[in-house]
Amino acid sequence: MLSIFAPIKYHAQIREIIRKEDRLNELVRIVDYLEERPVPSGANLLVKQEEIWPLIDWHNVRPPYLLPENVPLDEAHLLGLVFANLGNYEKTHEYLAGKSQSLYLELDFINRLQQGIPISPAELVSRYTPFDEYRLMHNQAVIHHYAAMPQDFDAEKTQYFYIEAIQSAPNDEYRVFTARQYALLLIDLGETEKAVRLLKGTLGQDISEEARTELRHTLCQSWMQELSAPYDEALLGQLKDTLWKVLQAYEKQERALEQALVLTDAGIIANYSESWAESLGYFNRALAIFDEAGLPELAANVHYRKGVLLFTWAQNGNPQFYRSAAESYQKAVRVFSREAAPDVYAEIQHHLGIIYADIPDEAKKKSIWAAVSSSAFQEALGIYTKEAYPYEYAAVCNHYGNALTKYPAAVLSDNFEKALFYYQEALSVRTPEAYPLERCLSLLNYLQAQWNLGMPEDQFQEDRYLDMAQKAEEVLALSSDPQLQAEAREHLERLAMLKAAYA
């Protein structure tokens, strides 16, 4: 619903204009702004001094294009703005196209931004007032940022317009509105440290609580881009505290969808912190909101994140969560299909391959799970090819090799021989220079598979012996990790005993 905030003396005039359109009063409420503070949202308007004042949109209802500071209060302007805010641009055209062409053009820019229709920066105009000069710089930046075709995007020019707008802003509220959009651009460009500095600098200014909340949320988005394993505990703590403040603000503002987005981020951070029960609670709350709102794409993202959480939890000594992880992943791939999101689909299939190899079940069902597991790994390898995704290819091959060693014995082939093939494939990518730790893990997996394959009783296989010894020695040379070194030495001791036994 759209709210029009105005002194009581304007209520009768506004009500009469709204009555011009059948049942429009059901979508618009008129509020005394002396009784209720105007909410800075693109869904609201402010009327004062015989003029209509569009409000800053801190609720992200529409694209961040700034309209004129004020327009005369009359039927055409009010109904044109009301219908634009309600998304009915046919009615906006009816009221404004012949009476206020300049305002209609500006509202059409917002419509085109929403629809992804290109806009030429040359179409923007200014009335050369100080506010309009600021607004021109801000809108130029927004058009360059959001309406440029990929081949025409100019990062340097876009940043120039954002900086000019920040410097010419009429007050702190508008300054931080532009600064937040600039920070979002910097995040898109991967310049997260610069974005964090910018956002921290704006939080101390004289701004509304709605502005402060959006800046904090954007700051969290910047920090999340900086996260990488092993995770910085201090940064995780900052993220938890700040996300909690943002979540409380959104709950107070009754912004359910924004709450769900923050809950999703909070679930990811709790997972990184190994607070798995807390993470699961956040994801379930987010899912309830997205399901109720009928947003399957956003729900699928949470199912994917929930699958990652449950998969991680299961791998850390709680195998009972493998089934729930598989269920979440299967719900996610209904949206993240091979055609729609191949990278995500491949990662899910990779994890499903591991899950189905390890899922607890009775022995007679293990062959079924093995077939499903193998099929999932093959799906992942169909996308993660060695040429296009070498790192991911090696990871899938390594885990596929591990899974093969757990499958029930095959009738027509030896699972351990197949496992050795996939370990060799992983090692062809995991070179000592590029991936020393990952290479050590694959080397040790390879050695274990060789032992499981067995040796003939009447013949000492010199080549296999030398190959295994060389791989164990390589682990000792590559890694200083005590556990990896101990495993490598154990293999060398067993090899020495084997050679002595044959001698």
C-alpha cells in the first residue's frame, strides 16, 4: 500500500483527487505527518507547501533514481506519481504525458531501469538548481551503473559521477544515499576494502535510522566478499553483531523479505563459525518467509545453503544429517538446473556424490546408493571439465576416487583400479607448485587405494613399489603437517616390510 503523508489541511484535497479513480482509495492511505513520521520509501509521498515531495527510497522499493525534489500539487502530478509508485505506468502516461512531459520522462526512466531497457545518459536533463545539479550527477552514475550494456559499461566514468554527486549533495542524507550506491558498485568491481572505508566514513554522519540500517547491511555485504578460509574470527564476530542490528531494524520496520535475506547471510556466517544448530535455525526462518511470499528462486538459494550446512555438519561426525542435506540439495536443483545454473548444479552433484557414498543404510541398499553416487559424480564431471574448471575437476576426481573405495565390490570391474585412475587425474592438476596441500591429500588417497588393490603373493611388483615409495616421499617433502607426515611414514614402513617379506 502507498502512503501519502500530509498535514490535515491537505487531506480533503488529496482524498478528492484519489476518488477520481475507482477503488484507488483501497491502495492509498492518507496520513497526518504530525501524527506519524513519514517513512522514507519509494512507496510513499510527502505533501507540504502546496507541493508533492518524493521521499528518498531507503526501503529499496524502486531503482535508486532520484526524482525532482518537488512538483506542484495538482491532480495530474499526484495521480501520475501515485500510479508510478504502484507500478501502473499506463495510467502514469495517461495523466502526465500531455501535461507534464518532463516528470513523465523521469518516471519512465525508473520504469525502464526496472525492465532492463537501455537509457542513454544524454536523455537526462537538469533545471540547473543546486539540488538538480546534484541529482543529475547521481542519476548519471545510476544510469551508467545499472542501465549500460556490458560492452558499454565504463567503470571509471561511473565512479566519476558518483564522486561528483557525493561532493555536491545538499545534505548528509542524500550524500550517504549516493555513497551507498557507490559502495555497491565497488563491491561489484571487487574493490571491497575501498567500499568498507567509504561505508565506515558515512556511518558517523547525521542521518536517519533507515539510512544507517542500509549502510550497515551494505557493509556486511562488503565484509562477506572479503571472507575466505581460514576465516578471520574477528571479522566473523563483526558480521554477526552487525547483521543482528540490521535484522532487528528490519523486524521493527516489518520488512519481511529483507529479514529473510539477512537471515540467509546470518546462516552462512554461523556455518562458517561452526555454529551449525544456529545456522539451521536462520535458514529455516528465511525459508518460511520466502515460501510464504512465493519466491522459489530465493527459497532455492536457501535450500542450497542449507544443503551445504547439513553436508558440513554430517562430515564433522554427524552422518545422520546426510539425508537431510540430500533433500535440501534436491530442492535446490529444481531451480538451479544444469541449464539455468550449471556451476551451482555441478557443485550440488559433486556433494551428492559424496553424500550417497557415505549415507548410512543397510548393506543390501549400498549398491543402489553407489549407483546414484557414481551418476552424480559423472554429472559434475560433465560440467567441471579439466580444461574449463581444472581446480573443481581435480576436487571431484579426488572425491570420486574416495567414493569408489567405499562402494560394494563390482562384478565386472575393480573399484580400486577405477579409484586409482581418478586419483591420477586429480594429481595431473594438483601440481606441487600450485596445490601442495591438495596434492598431498590425493597422494595419500592414492597410496591407500594401492594397498586395498593388493599385491600378488608370488611376484614382487617393483614398479608399483617404487611408484608408491616415491609418492610417500613426495608427501614428506611437500608438507610439514604432522598428521600428513605420520601417514606418509607409515606407508614407507609398510612398503619396507613388504619388500623384506618378498626378499
